Amino acid sequence: MRLLVVGRLSGQLAAAVKMAMSQGAKVGHVETCAQATDALRRGQGADLLMVDYELDIRALIDANEAERIHVPVVACGVGADPDKAADAIRAGAKEFIPLPPDAELIAAVLAAVADDERPMVVNDPSMKAVIALADQVAASEASILITGESGVGKEVMARYVHQKSRRASKPFISVNCAAIPENLLESELFGHEKGAFTGAVARRIGKFEEADGGTLLLDEISEMDGRLQAKLLRAIQERVIDRVGGQKPVKVNIRILATSNRDLAQAVREGTFREDLLYRLNVVNLRLPPLRERPGDVAVMAAHFVKKYAAANGVPERPLSEEAQRRLRAHSWPGNVRELENAMHRAVLLATGPEIDETAVRMPDGQQLAAAGESVAGRAAQAADAVSRSFVGQTVAEMEQALILDTLTHCLGNRTHAANILGISIRTLRNKLNEYAGAGVMIPAPQSGLSASAA
């Protein structure tokens, strides 16, 4: 993981940096927020910013977002002033680390915020076959297309291929082509020169150059428009790019991986995806089967997520009961691995006995998973009856507020974990909490079970 530290390296902050390095982080350092944005703009990539809470964190995040640079921020500071810590969280920091640092806390925050540890957890023969193929081609320079439904773990597979490649010590850079507006994606990929367009206040290094020497993942590439597909084809063929507004081509040395949850062959037939680009990307295809087609993976993945979120939330690690495991195997998991992970995170927080039983394994709306063989219609009728009895007299807004605050309380005020469980973005959660705080509602403070009047 790449960590950029922002602030003066006093003794306590320097100690935190050494702890981060002992966890395998590659650490860079600047003293001011302006220097941090400039470093990111020039291509000094970072997966996480650790920022002194005496600095203007809101201005740093705003400056980065103006450049479409989205790197999570954790705040840190000596003395753990609760008001300053709360201000840092309201400004957009995901977590707060008190100094002097605690090694276990540093490790937990790095893992929770950056989520850099994504091992391939498999047991089903169908996935073992895919991994065997990935192992066979990882050391090559071939472009690889990774396909499968949303949530099956395509990016995890891409990271696995990178880690097994000869480029493992170099950067792994991911670009979500579906999340960036069409008119901005070219600049995001290829960079731009100062003055190339309104708002281009300085040269910006794009993802192709940031990934130089390493691997570039083009996530959900099917969403890229045709004009940009042509420029991408040239970049892949010639390993040369043109910055927006640039006067000369720039050579790059990268390996291309791409993912798609759509049938690109069908997209070619429909005229929305270039056939020659598909040939360039699809030298090797790794198709990840949906979780319903790999039942042997459900139990081992569930156990992995239980261990992960028990450690992240500081709660005892409990085994899954026999009935809970039966229900996990019987569920169809339309959201695939992502849905299973969220369900296990909730189960870890909701479990109360010596085991995680079936009552703790719930859907986002609070319903339990159906028992094996239970009819969908019967379960729906029971759920509807229960909901009608529990929420009569409440508005939808009141129910939403109760769910959000209850989840936040379960997470001991941790916004990141609560947003993951609720299935919403951290920005949406913060907007909701600010709305509630403005109405005088007490909000659980970060890193504690106490209440505060602001998010």
C-alpha cells in the first residue's frame, strides 16, 4: 500500500510512519496540503493520506476533488483533542488516529480504510480452475479480460494476477470507467497539460503514466465511449499516449487488465464496442462464475469475512452455527461475494451468543435468510407481516433514520464500516448525519459509543 504523510514529521508522527512501514506500506512525505495535491497531480500515487489534524483537511480534500483525485484521508494528532478529531471527521477524514501511535490501531486503520489485503479465498473446483489459468498466464505480458457478474471479485482477481506477475513490485492502478464522466475520462487516463481546458491549472499525470512499469486495470471497460476506445487501442498497440493539450507523445511501459460485467461480444454486434479493441484486450479471458455456481466457496469465504470483521471491530471471533451455514449455502446471493461480505459484517456485529446463529445473518432490510427449502412466498408473507407490526405509525424517513443510527451505534461510530453495512456511500452517510445533527439529533461519535451533536 502507498501511504502519503502530510505534515511536519515530529517524533510521534515519525513513529506512526515507522509502524506503517513495518506493515508493508510504501511511505512518501510532504509538509503542506498544497504539496500533497501537487505530488498526486504529478503522478506520485497514494492509496491513503495520513494528515496532521492541525492542517486544513477540508481544503485538501476539496483541492484533490477539483482535480478528480480521490484518495481516502485519515487524520492524526497528538493529544486526541475530541473537538479537533470531530472537526477532522466532519471535514472528510475517514478515521482519526491519536498520537502517540498504537501499532495495532495503525494496522487496523490501514487495513480498514485502504482494504489492501484481499486474498483469494477459494475452495470450489470451478474457481480453482480459474486460478490455475490465472497462475499460468500471470507472468506473461498478455492483456487479460476478466468477466463476470457484479460483485464476483473481478478486481480481486486482477490484483491477484498483478501480484503473481513480474511487475508485482511496481504500481497497480485501477480506473473505474463507469464512475468517471465521459468528458473527463480521457484526462483521467492520459493526463493533461496546463491550460488544456477550463480548470486545468497545472499539468496532471494520468493513470497510464502513474502505472508506468506496473499494471493498469480498466474496470468496467464496456462503459467507455467509442471515441476514447480508439485512443485506448492506439495506447495498447504502441504503448504511447498523448496528454490532453500535449504537443508530443509519451511512452509508457504497462500491462493492461480489463474487467466487464457485460457480454462484450454482444456489445460488438450492437456497435457499442470496437471489435479490434476486444481482440487486443481479450488475449486471455478469465471468467469468474457467480457465487451461486460455486457453493464450495460460500463457507470458506464466510469464515474469512467473520475473522476479518471481528478483528476490525474489536469483537470476539465466533464460529458460524450449523443452521447459519445451511442458510448461507441455500441462499442464491444475487450480489455475489460483495453481498456475502456485507452479510457477514452485519452478522459479526449482531451476534450475541457463543456462535453466530441464523438470527444474526440478515439481509440489509433486517430480514433473516430463508431456511433451506423454505418457500419464497411464505417467507415474504412472514416478513411483510412482521414489518407491518413493527413499523406501523412511522414514516419512511423515521425508519431510515433509526436504521442508520442503530447501525452507526453497532459500529461504535465508525462511518466507514456503517456505510459498508448499509450499502451506501460514505458521502451519502455523512450528508444524512449532518441533516440529523442539524435537527438536533445526537449522533454517535467516531471511535466511541458516545454521542455528539454533529457528524
